Amino acid sequence: MSARLLDPGFDLTLRPMRYPKFYEMYRDAIRNTWTVEEVDFSLDTNDLKNKLGPAERHLVERLVAFFATGDSIVSNNLVLNLYQHINAPEARMFLSRQLYEEALHVQFYLTLLDTYLPDPDARARAFAAVENIPSIRKKAAFCFRWMDSVQDLQRLESKAQRRQFLLNLVCFAACIEGLFFFGAFAYVYYLRSRGLLHGLAGGTNWVFRDESGHMAFAFEVIRTAREEEPDLFDDELKARIVQMLGEAVDCEHAFSEDVLSGGVAGMSPRDMRQYLEYCADQRLAQLGLPKHFGARNPFPFMDLQDVQELTNFFERRVSAYQVGVQGDVAFDAAF
């Protein structure tokens, strides 16, 4: 029997290549290269000083506080738990590229915080958000619980261990990248729909593109493992995935109650919960599971026609980019 993707060990040779799709994903990621220096924050500082009210300012401060550590948590899980267990060199090439992109996002958010929070004390509080802001601490605890659940797995010898690993991968792809960050993107694009913080939105376009690729890779790993070992996806695993996504929705909804506590016209915690349930259903569908919530997207500014700037951005030709991505980019696409 030939080696499977989650079999213990380290396959080191790219030929014969067992999973060419992972290699193509790696090449696509390379062609999507950008740098933080290309993000223009010059108009944002004026918006922050003169155009945002207290409620919107609180929203932005909470948002950047989450951004301050979110991608670092993802990076740690990637290095400590994912790389050692996905046994295909072409897949590990993608993970190496993903790690670079997560570092790029950390740099983007560092630059964002330095620009938005010039006061050193305010910046320090933002970087300590996982300790001192309860709604962010709750999200971090959710992440760490799933990281810790596989921390002692040195080799995936049994089906139970493989399932535990897959749950970690589902958590980080579907819940953290596919729910926590998509919730954050909704706040960003809400502000952009009001003509605010275009630098933040411009950088988020790139981050969104990267995160979409990370999710697509993780879901392909899960699909491949399921194809190679169909009995991994038993009823218990499916139920745990649905339960996990429900917990993630609750975590992110609690964050929305904090973020929107000042009363922001056009957004409410109730609408955000509906949007999160809508996103969770999209993730379940991408995992080949039935939708659970039956929610519809409540935010018209997240519809395709209202993120046309995103599509145009990826189609335009700039010398700094190696390729233009053709076609539409939708927030409910099965990446």
C-alpha cells in the first residue's frame, strides 16, 4: 500500500509527485506576492482624527487589538503542529510559504498599530489584548485549547490520533481563518463602504487573498485524508466539527458585542451573528458536510458587487505583482 498523506514519517522527494495540487497551490501563492510597504495609510490617520466617532473608534481599536496577535497564533500552530504531520514535501512547501505570509500579516498589523495608535501606552494595551480584553481572551483560549489538544502528538499512529489532528486543522482553517478573520474583514469592509480607512481596506484585500489560499489548502488536505481513509470521517467527528463551529460563532459573537458596544449604525451584534452563521455554513459545505444554520448574508456591503474594488485590485497590472488573478472574488466562494 502506498504512503498516505497523514502516515507518520517524512517523505523527502518531489518525484514522483503524489499531490501535484499542493504544488500548484504553492506556485499560486508565490505569484500572489505583496509587501507591507505598498499599503498607503496616509488618508487613514486623517479619518481616525476627524471622521470617526467614539463608537467607530472603539470598533477600530478592538479590531487592531485582535489583529495584533491573531496571525501569530496561527503561525505557532503551523510550526508546532501542522508541518510535522502532513507527509508530502509539496504540501510542506505550501506550509513554508504560508508561514512567510503569516509573518507578512504580522508585519502589516504591526505597521497598522504603529500608525493607528501613536500613544505607546495604548499600543502596549493592544498588544496585551489576549490578557486584558475579555472578548479577545476568549477567542485566544478557544485557539489554544485546540493547539494544546495535539501538542503531545509526535506521530499519527492511530485513527483516533488522525482525527484529533484533523480537528486541529478544521479549527484553524474553518474557525480562525474562516470565521474569526472573516468577521474582522466584515468590520473593515463596513468602514470602507462608508468611505473610511482605505489603507486598512487595501491591506486587508491582500490578507483576504492570502487567507483564502490558506483555507483552500487546509480543506484540500482534509479532503485528501478523507479520500484516502474514508472511515476517519465518522459520525462522531462530524458532530464535533459542527459543535466546534458553533463554539467559534459564540466566541466571535461575544467579540462583536464588545466591538459594537458603542452603537454603530448599519451593524449590530444580531446581524453579525447571522453573518457568522452564514460563514459557518459555507465552511461546513467546503468540508463536504451539510449546512447547519441556514443563515443568509445580512450585510449588503459584503455582496460581490460591493467588493468590486477587490476584484479590480487583483486584475490590475502592477510591476510589483507577478500575475493578475482573473475572474470574480466572492466572500462565499468555495475556495
